[in-house]
Amino acid sequence: MPRLPTDPATAFVELGGIKLSEVNLDEVLQRVAELAKRVLPLPVEVSVTLIRGGVGHTAAFTSEVARDMDEGQYAHGRGPCLEAAASGDVVSVPDLASEDRWPVWAARGRGRGLASSLSIGLPIQEAVVGALNVYAHTPEAFDDEAVTVLETFAAYAAVALSNAQLYDSTANLARQMREAMANRAVIEQAKGIVMAERRCGPAEAFAILSKVSQDSNRKVRDVAQALVDRIAGPRRA
């Protein structure tokens, strides 16, 4: 007995219930792929392509066939999912039997029983781009209504991706601030040591550290750390 498709509204409510702060990006994208597969009335396989630094990666997939079709494009540097990811557009392949833009990829799909595909670029312009890819076993499988529904799934995937990038950016900024504060602290310690040894002011102490830095071709922070370590003496085990 053929399965009944999930109502799109129900699927969107389920997606909206996912707390992006509590699950990782791959888990969210996997849920997007699985729900997108369930809402269509015909058998399909779904994947999510992410491209970072020109390198493609399938972050989520509902079957090995979908992942294999993606990876064939990464290997050759051409294909509908790569074009959709780069442009942010919808790239349709209505019939793999007559597809002439990517003949090698189309032949690969026909050999796996596929007949049509749809790739929807994730609407983002950041360091990572991507696409939601849907593969069907029948030609002309995606009408306007299906495209509209799948665009909503792609938009949700883009929100999850943007959220992950924002988290990464915030974490990187916090790390950089901690490093800057640690560097500043050790330099201030070293300045205090120089001021005590040379009986000079803060500006002259920093000038002395800078001169040692230039002469030894080391960072001021490394010179300061070496001075602090020397004064502290060998550490006990």
C-alpha cells in the first residue's frame, strides 16, 4: 500500500519546533531532508549540499543514491546542485533521458533508476552556500506546487545554516578576545618587570620589549612571555 504524504503544514510546524540552539547543524539538515521527502506524494530521495571554500559536501541525505548523485557532481565540478548552490536559483532537470547540460551526471542517474531532479539554492550569501536536492524516479515529477513547498524547506535549511554560522562567528570572536586579553596581560606583566629592573616608565619599558622583539624576530607577546617565565623560574612538576 503506497504511503500517504505528510501534510506540508504539519511538516512546517515540526520544523518550527526544532530549537536550533539545542541541536547541531547536521541534525537539523537531516530532519529537513526527511520531512521534505515525506511531504511529496511521489517517491523521492533528498539531500542537502553545502559548499565551503569551493569544496562540496553532502551534509544530509535520505538514501545512498541521493548522496552518490551529489558526489558525482563534486568529483567533476559540474551539476545542478552545484549550479543551484552558486546561483541561489532553482535548477530543474525535468527528464534525465534528454538532459544535455550534464550528460555524464544524467547517465549516472539513469543507471540508478532516476528520471528527474530539482535543486533549490539556499538563499544565503555567506562563506558557505548550499542547495536542497530532490531526486525522483519519474520524469516531470515536480510541478509548481511541489517547487513552492520545497522552497520553504530550503529557506528553513538556510536559516539553520545562518544560525550555525552566527554561532561560529560569535565563538570565534570570543576566542579572539580571550587571546587578546591574555596577550595584553602577559605584556603588562613584562612591562612591570622591565620597569622594576630598569627603573623606567611604562612607555620606555614597552619600547625596550619592542626593540627585543625586532632584534630577535619574535612577537612582542612571545618576548614578554619569555621574560615572565624567566622571572618566575622553573615550574615544579
